[in-house]
Amino acid sequence: MQSRPSRRPAVRHLGVLSMAAALALGTAPAAAAHPLKGWEPAEPPLTTPWTEQVGPDNALPEYPRPQLRRDRWKNLNGEWEYAGGTTPPERQGQLGERILVPYPVESGLSGIQRHDDHMLYRRSFELPSEWRDDELLLHFGAVDQEATVWVNGERVGSHRGGYTSFTIDVTDALRPGSRQQVTVAAEDTNERGEHPIGKQTDTPGGIFYTGSSGIWRTVWIEPVSRTHLTELNITPRLDSETFHLAPEISGPDTADVETVVSRPNGEVVSTTTTEAGAAIEAPVPDPRTWSPDDPYLYDLTVRLLDAEGGELDRVDSYAGMRSTGLVEDSRGRQRIALNGKILFQQGMLDQGFWPDGLHTPPTDEAMRHDIERAKRMGFNMLRKHIKVAPKRWYYWADRLGILVWQDMPSLTARTGGTNGAPSEGARSRFEAETTAIVDQLDSVTSLVTWVPFNEGWGEFDTARITERIERLDPSRLVDASSGVNCCNSLPDTGVGDIYDDHTYVGPGTPRATAERAAVNGEYGGLGLVERGHLWPGEPSAYEMTDSRARLTERYGQLSESLIGTIERNGLSAAVYTQVSDVENEVNGLMTYDRKITKPDVASVRADNEAIIDAGTP
């Protein structure tokens, strides 16, 4: 158990504890003055079916953390005051623009639609009177790249890293009975800095895209008792028929932990009480396993109890019972298995970009849509490519049933690994953010594989980083170097569980061995231009087709070649590029605006089912 010696504001980074230096504040914003008016959306180059549904009163209103839910909370998304520019705005000055949080400043939905290196946000809010005696936690889903936070003029914390959540205890900075004010200063210099940035860039084009700066996931505040849960860290253990939990607790009071596992109909499976600080093994006798064909989830309720049995804290969660690993096939080759049985994983590359919200999906339904469409086309896996999604995206992956391979956001995608090794500072930040990502996503049922490096971008110390991830999370596979065969990648170190080939249009022909499974981590990239659904600029793809019929036909031809490789070489997985077009890339199976699915869905589904059957003994 953690104890807190005082009630001073503290920042908790959910796995990586660090305090960034406060951002230097100048005297005037560099951006031109704007008339004071309410938020208005900017017009993005493309709109999605959900663009018009977004506004100040319904900007991602859902509780953003599905595996650690409390009933009482206040969403701080919506209209904020804003100022930004090339130099830091004056914190005490007038913020003349209005922005819609949590959409990044470059997005149309934000209302700003430009990049600012320095950003300043401010809003006021009221707290319910019944929260007066509680501890108050201020949560940020993500702020790219550096953030410093003040509440009622008092600096309460800061955070580095654009893809990870952080939480600040703001109890002592609040003013009982009055309106509260929160101010956030953010700095984001894209590839000019030393942060992991994935495919964000100052100069979009080709396979690199518009950046997503500032607040880009939900901001919310919630009351808790002084002793409360901060993480559950759930690991399904199919071999022992238990859910293993390692709860993290903040606060001074001694407490027991009660864990109740239930079926979706409310039937209690087991109740376990353990001493705080001890690991929990919650029994799940004769479990119903989770899989893409049957995404069965158990409900979990975890309570902190005082010495008299009184409730200090309660959170609701869920988890699926599944295992992932390698098994030998009949020829002694390593193959990827789910729940102890070989299952071929036929996936798509999922960049997670949106034309109206960029990194931020416009609505919860939009997140669900992409996963449902992938399932409808017969895919059973998505590779979340060089970014981290909002936690509700993983909730839908768990709920709908699709396997997830999670990339780590890369360092300096345009230079790292080809024009020199990353700096010491960049390496340190990559490791810190990688550690935090593993910690924050370790309870996700659908997530089965970590991918630390892609095509050599910013790659360093591959064996050590791989070993670190394996130590942090021994329950999942690690694909150490996706695309190790191409693109100026570093030499194959032989570490990790998987050898990963990228070949366009491919598919590639890697061979499974007695030591590692083999996968096509990227192939395909067939393009089709759909007029009226294009991002400004020159469309590009690895191979262009001239009609939906031809695209469907070519997908079938690639599928036939892939089946041959699976049968000859013992392939375990393949990842087709990609879910949707992204900016000038037009090689998606959907357009960037998600309004058109390009190939014939039934045909693609039949091809994918044949692929999965060929690779699943």
C-alpha cells in the first residue's frame, strides 16, 4: 500500500512517475488576435458520418476508463478558452479563442485547425456540493507532448509523453463553494523534439500525417476516499482458472480488498477477500474462454474495506478469460496460439486517424464502427499502428471480439534508425513512455502482442527493450522488430517471439522456425481513388487499382498467395494495409471519411475465412 504523508497536490502518471519542469511562459501569444466568441467547428477537408453529431454538450461524453469505473464523476470535455502560437502565451492574459476539448488543435472539430508549438487552455467549472469532503482527482487521457497544469492559479503538476494518461490530486488547490478554474499549458514540436511521435509530422505527405497537439483525450474529475484504488492490473490465467489482480492503492488507511467475479447476467462466480498489498487470485471455475468468435467477458467488482468491513472505495471492471502464446505444430515450428490452440490471425493495419478529429475519434460510435466493419469483412485482428488509442477503443475490441497487436509510438519516424541513432534524451523518453503504455493497457483482454519497433524507426537496444517488455508483461507475446527485413531496419537480433516480414504488395514468405513464429506484419496496400472522398494532395498507394471490382479481385489474388505461404512456411499471422485511407494514402479498404467500403465485403470475408482456415489446424 502507498501512503501519502500530506495532502499537497501530487501528480500520478499511472506507471511512470516523473515531474516535468514547468513550461516557460512568455508575455504574449504569437498567434494573431481573434474576436471573443463561442466555439465554432472549422471545416475539415473531409467529414465523417459523425462530424455533425459533435458539439460542446456531447464531446465524447462516455466514462473514458471502462476497466476502472466509478459512478461519480464530472466530464470536463467541451468548450475551453484557448490561446496558442510559436511562443508561450501569457497565462494570466486573455485567451481569445475557443477550442472544443478533447480534439487536437490541428483538427477541424477543435475549431482551431492549425498547429501551435505552444498551447494554453483554460476553463471554469463547479463541483457538486456533496463532494466537499472527498479527495478530488483530475484525470487527463492524453496531452501531446508536454503539459503543465494549474488549478485556481496553483501549479499542481506536469507530465511528459503524448500517448499516456496522467492523474493529479487537486484536493488542496480547490476552493469550497466557488467556481474552480483549471489551466493547462502544452508544448508540442512534433519531430523537432525528442518525444515518440509515430507518424505525426510538421510536413504531412505520403505515409506521414498531420500532427495531433495538445489535449486529445477526455479530461475529467472524480471524487474518491483518501484510500482508493488506482489500478487493477488484471491478468487472465487460464491454466489455473483464475483472474490474477495486482491492485495499486493510494492512501493512508489499512484496507482489505474484496473481489467479486460475476457473469453478465449477475450470477456470482466467486468472491475473494485479500489483505491490501497482496496479489489476488480470483477463481473462475470451468471458465468460458474469450475469443474473436465468442468475446465472453466477466464482470468484476473490486472494493476496499476498512477494519470494520466498511467500504472505502469501489470500482467496476471486466475481463475475459484467455491465454496467448506459442505452441509447436506437427512439424516442430512455433505457431501463435489462442487459448492453447493454433489460430491464424488475419488482421489489418489500423492507423487510428480521422479526417475530422485526427488522433481523436469524433464519437464513441465511430470507434465501434471501425472494429465492426473489420469483423464484417472477416478479419479477427487489428494492429494498432504506432499510436495508442483511447481506452474506449480497447473496450470495443474486447466487447466485439477482435485481437489487438499494440505498436509503441516510434521516435522521429522520418529520421530515427536511418539518419542516426536517437539521442540519449529521446531514448529515455521512449523507454518511459513504453513502460507507461504497458502498465496502462495490461488489463486489456483483446491485446495479445506488443510491438516495440517498426522498420527500424528510432530503434535502439532491441534486445534490452524487448527483454524489458517481457519482464513487465510476461503474459503476452513480443514482436520485437516489425518489418525487420526492410526499410533500413537494424539487423535481426533473433529476440522476441516472432519474425516479422514487411513486403509490398507481397505477401512476403518468411518461415517459422523451432525458435520463433513467422508473420507478415504488413502486406497489400492496394489503392483505389474514390472521387469526392479524398484528402487534399496527390493520392498514393503501393499498387493502384482502377475499380472496386479490380480491387476485390486483387485482394483475392493476394489471399491465394498468402494461403500458399501459410501452408508451406507455417505462417501465424498477416496484417493487410489498411483499415481506411489516411490523408494522401488511398490504400484503405474504406475511404478516409468512412463513407465507402471499397471492395465487395462478402468476397473479402470469404477470402479471409479461407486464410484463417488454412492457418488453423
